[in-house]
Amino acid sequence: MDTVKLNNGVEIPQLGFGVFQVTDLKQCKQAVLDAINSGYRLIDTAAAYQNETAVGEAIKESGVDRKDLFITSKLWVSDMNYERAKKGIETSLNNLGLDYLDMYLLHQPYGDTNGAWRALTEAYKAGKIRAIGVSNFYADQLKDLELSSEVKPVVNQIEVNPWYQQKQEVAFNQGEDVKVEAWAPFAEGKHDVFTNETIAEIGKKYNKSNGQVMLRWLLQRGIIVIPKSVHQQRMIENFDVFDFKLSDDEMKTMATLDKNESQFFDHRDPTTIEQIFGSSLAQLK
């Protein structure tokens, strides 16, 4: 398994397993067990996913030494201030049944992010979290947090896939020594990405699927990636991406697929923010 070093010296597997939208707790537990048995060591969950307990049960039953796993969770908007964040961290630790988290992220750039970041920083210094970062932060939001804090985020988890390649955002984050971690690396199959002929043509050369080519492309951009599947055979396929490398020309070909548009929603659209996060923000007033 390839690893990358975060800006605080902690090493993280570059390929992990995500559990977003796996809301059936029995299914989630089995999926995490299958992923760990398939070789994954980075597991990504979040308070908002409401499956931390299932992830924790799978970790316990896996039999894998805790130090060999890298467990990430995230703080939701409803807890985005100093006092709530302190409680949110403890809740995640309790749900997961862990003494410490390897990484904890601010899930969205809304609410009192500076106050919440102060709570994460304290937990980091206390050894409850090995690394702290953010998710869905644009360049200016990341820079603002950096300038107002003594601890720099190690990761920014953002949407990156062939249709939304985020070239400028990726370059900015990497220039700040903040690792990019891609959510929705397959764009949830939108625009027939799994059968796209351009990607398939590249895959034929290496006897790889479209999904494997996409993961390899992200890895070669220096991006951490956390694909999700509840099917073990697909997990194994997704993990089998370290025995080939795309050429410079193939990387350029992949770059031509960029539609430069989110496949989900605009984090800066006021209506979207109100619709998706409004109820959580109201609790902070």
C-alpha cells in the first residue's frame, strides 16, 4: 500500500475506503470488515453519515492491530463552534469505540469554523487526534483558516473526479502543503463514467476497468482517494491499482474530460447552503 506523508509527519494510506450513504448499519459493518479483509487500512466516516458505531464494531471485530489502521471522521455543521466541537469529538470517539482518531475534519466551511478548529487543535495537542483537516473548503476559506490558526490543516477533502477535476483548487492546496483527498472519485457513475470510451481505451492497454483507471489517475495526481462499495469484489478491484502507471499522454487525455462543474451541488450557492445546511446553522444562532 502506498502512503503519503502529511504536513505534520503522519503517514496516511493513499487509497482508502469510504462509507458515505451506507446507512444500513449491518451492511456498513460488513462492508468495513470486507474492506479491511481486502487490504484497506484507511477508513473514512463522519458524524453526519450516522454509521460511526457500525464502523467501530467492524474495527473491533477485524482483529487488525489498531496502530495499523487509519480512521477518519468529521464534525458536522450542527457542532460547528468551540463547545459543540469538543463534544462532537468525544461523541465520535465513543461511537467508534476508540481512544484516538487518526484524522478528524471539519466537514463543511459553515458556522463558527474558527471556534471549532480551536477545539480540534486542542484535541490534537492532547493526543486524541493524530491529524486535523477540513473538507469542502475553497482556497480562500482554507487560507483564512491557516492565517488564523497555529495548526495548519493536513488535508482538504473535496470532490474530484474526471468530470470535475478541480485543477486550480488541487494546485492551490498542494502548493500549501495540504493534501487533497477526493470524495466521489467516480462521480457516482454520472455521465456513464464507467463505460466512457476514452477511459476504457486507456484501460484496455493495462487490462484494467474504467474505475481502476480513474483511481490510478487520481493517485498519480498526488491525491488521496476513498472509493466506496458494498460489494467485496468491487473493493478488491478498486484496490488493484498499484501494478500499472498511466503515461504522461494518458494523463493528458484524462485531463481533457473535465467538464469543470460539480456533479452534485455548488457549495457557494446561497440557496443550496440554506437548503442543505440551513437547519443545522439555525441551531448555532
